[in-house]
Amino acid sequence: MSHLHIPDGVLPPILWIAGALLAAVLLALSGRFTRRHGPQQIAFQSALAGIMLVVMAIPVPITAFDYCMTLAGPVGVLLGGAGAFQVSFVVTTILALMGQGGFTVIGLNTLVLGAGAAIARPLYTALSPWLRPAGAMAAATALSQLFSSALWVGVLALAVWLQPASAREHEVARAMGWLKGGALVAVLGPMLAVAVGVEALLASGLGGFLDRVRPDLLPGPKREPAEPEGVVP
């Protein structure tokens, strides 16, 4: 729900050009926040980008939609907004080269995916005083994924409003058809809840694992890894 598989020539130029320009500006700004990163942090960012790419390259068919797991929430928590936005750009560009969406939607895909990833760390930080890392990671992932999905629907609605002819394109028409007549609540709502639940479950497992073995990778006060059970310090 957070990646637009729309070919070139469908969306109105004013929409995808504005998306590309805004994405370029945000990428330039993100570079100012990450330029002091050392080789270890760059390698960590690259590894997360590779995992995110592999996960998103495997679409899961859900009736009228192909849902892509993203791991954008955990990536956003671990890298922060600037690093996660850069990863979103790299991943969406490679996916476009693989045929998952046209080149003209790279900017919009970066914004939709990157916006969800960017809010994940603030959400995690806000929730961590009340939840353990696994729960905070899961909740931040769920909320960020819902945010990206709302942006995805908004971009489609805006495209149809700006250029009604785009509603006849197969991918857009199929999506907009499901969003009419109560299908959003009756069908898409439960499916989205399941998809977000799976993302949150994966994030919970990752958060719990990192809390045990590498808590220093999680935002917040740094702690030592927990001692294995049965081991006397």
C-alpha cells in the first residue's frame, strides 16, 4: 500500500514533476544530516537498504492489489528520518529499474515510502517510555504504515482530480474501483489491517531481538546486551 506500481505517462505531469522536485530537495537536505556518518554507519544503512529492497521486490497478491512488505518502519526507527529517506529513494529507484512502477513515479514513491519511514523514529521515541522495544517498534511500524497508505490513496485521488483520464489506466482504475462503494471499509479495511499487522509482527520480532543482542542500535539511552539465560556474570 505504500508503493505506486504506475507506468510512465499515466499521472499528470504537474503531479509527478512536483513530487520529483520535492523529493530532490528533501534528499539534498537529508545529505546535510548524514554527511558526518562514518563507514560503519554507511555500511549499516546499505545493509538495511538491501534487506528492504529484497522484501519489497516480492509482491504479495491481495485480490485487486499486489501488497509489498516494506520494513519501512523498522528502517526508519534504526536510521532516523534522513537516512531512511535516502534508503527509500535508492530502493524505489532500483524497483523502477525492475519494472515495479515507472521512472516518473520515483519521486512520489520516495515521498510516500520515505514519509512513513521518517515518522517511525519519533513515534518509537514517544512510545518507548510506556512500551518495551518490541512493542514500541511494532506500534511505530503500524502507525507509519497507515500513514504511508493514506498518502498512497491521496496521491491517486489527486491524480484523478488533476487528470480524469488517468482513472482509465488499469492500475489506477483497479485501485479507485475498490475505493468506491464502501469497498474501502468492507474489504480493503480488513486486508489493510492484516497487512499492517504482519508488518508490526515482524517489527516486534526485530525490536525484541535487537533489545537482547544489540540494544545500542535502538534509539534512546544505550544499554549493554542482556546476559544469556543460565550464564552467571
